[in-house]
Amino acid sequence: MKPVIEVQNLSRWYGNVLGLSDVTLQIEPGITGLLGPNGAGKSTFLRLITGQLKPNIGSVWISGQKVRNNYAMFQDLGVCPEQDSFYDELSGWQFLTGLLRLYHLSESEILAKARKALDIVELTPDKDRVIRSYSRGMRQRLKVAQAIAHEPEILILDEPLNGLDPLSRRKIIRLIKSYKEEGKTIVVSSHVLPEIEAMTKRIILIHQGKIFAQGDIHYIRDLIESHPHIISIKCSRPRELVSKFIQHDFVLKVNFIPDDDSLLVETNNRDKFFGLLPSLFVENNIEVFEVTSPDDNLQAVFDYLIGQ
């Protein structure tokens, strides 16, 4: 497929702080996930490709046209920013219809599109409340509504699931996937791997302003599975588990934490380890209070890979 978004040698810095460094890539129609820890440069990248920021070096094209100061193109873009930017004294309805008027639509089109967008994000019952009274989740849904209301062909969504309850997250994920079926181009950022995995297998990994990897999400899963996992276990009689664990070659290290009677276990095969746990607990009559994996997140994967 022909790329919709193209960036060449894109760089942006803030004084002595590097926001984005020499990024070159192409984004095709469909859903592309932009993954990276907080502060990795995701928002800078999205602001650059939507023309909100001017690059210090490099160029951005959307559908073959340069983006910066190309106001005619903005009608094709729908942007959901990470940070709130509302007129809090307006109602949700006033805010949304006011933005739609910027697109020079007829009054009937404005009303119809506003109603449709609010229905999609389930804000119609609250459309006449002032925005300052909205909960965090409602404000997030209003941001999504203003991004989709004018029915753009390209959606740029910066952490669109922030602040949403689990049900709302599932609905927004389904909405994003429905736009892919319509042939639209969607770029969605997150620092949470499962959120992106629920939407797409096509990802871009960004770290310290640089593209770290891009491609199929199975590649990232391989990276995750290849690094040692740390498992925290809180249970009765944790010392008895230590001798059991060290008999297995997939257990690399076990540390006993006396302050809270817990264990930190390092394993290079998480599936085998979790398969072993139930039998150990039952056979030794050990009561389990908590089993967590404190490093099972994107930041830990980046930390591990960067250290290699």
C-alpha cells in the first residue's frame, strides 16, 4: 500500500533537550501503534506530523503534501491530544459545535455531526453540562468526539484511553478498529503494550526521541519473552519455597525479602515458572497472598534491551 504519512530525517529539540532525533519512516493506511515509555518522544512526534510543531530539521508529508501551515489539509486530520485543552465554561455541546464551525460546514451539518459524535462516545445525556463539571473519563471521551466529529480520513490519537474505565476503553478500541475497516489511517500512541496489542499488530517503538524498532507486534512479544522476568511472591512460609525453586534450571535467582516475608524470583521462562507454582503451593500447603510481575511492562522491556 502507498504510505499516507511520510517523515524524513525529522528532528526537534527544546533548548538543550532533544525531543525527536533523525526519524525517517512511512505509515500506511490502517492502525499504527506508537509505543514508548513516558517521555520517549511520542507526543513530540505526533505534534510534528500534525503541523502543531515546526521541525528543526526534516520534513513531513501527508498524502504527498507538506503539513506545516497547510491549513486546507487540517480538515483531513482528526487529533486527540494527550493534554486537555477545553473552554471549561462551555458545555460539551457548545464546545463541539464551536469547533465544527471552523470547518465552514452548514448549520445542519454541524448539528448532525455533533449529535453523531456525542452519540458515539455516549456523551449525549451530558452534552449540556459545563465541561468543568465533567469527570476525567468524560473529558477524555469529549476529546475523542472532537477528533472524529468532522469525519476525517486520518486520525492521530495521543493516549486516547487515558482516564477511561474498562468498559469505555473497550468501546473506544472497537471504535478505532472500525475506522480501520473504513480504510482510514489511524496513529495511536500509548505506553501500555496490551492497549496497542488490542488494536493492531503494526507498531513503532520510540525511545529517547529515536525509533527503536518497528514492525509486527510479535517482534515485541519475542523481545519481552527473551528477557528474564522478576516475579514477586507473598505467601506463608516463603523460605520453604526457596529450596523448591532452585531445583529448576529456568529459575535463575531467588531473593528473600525478610521485611514483608516475600520472594523475588528471576526466571528466563515465565510460562514454565507459572506452570510450576500451583503444584508447589498445594503440595506444600502454602497460603498465597499475592503474585505479581513488577517488571512486566514496556518500560522494563526497554530498560532490559538498552542494557544489552
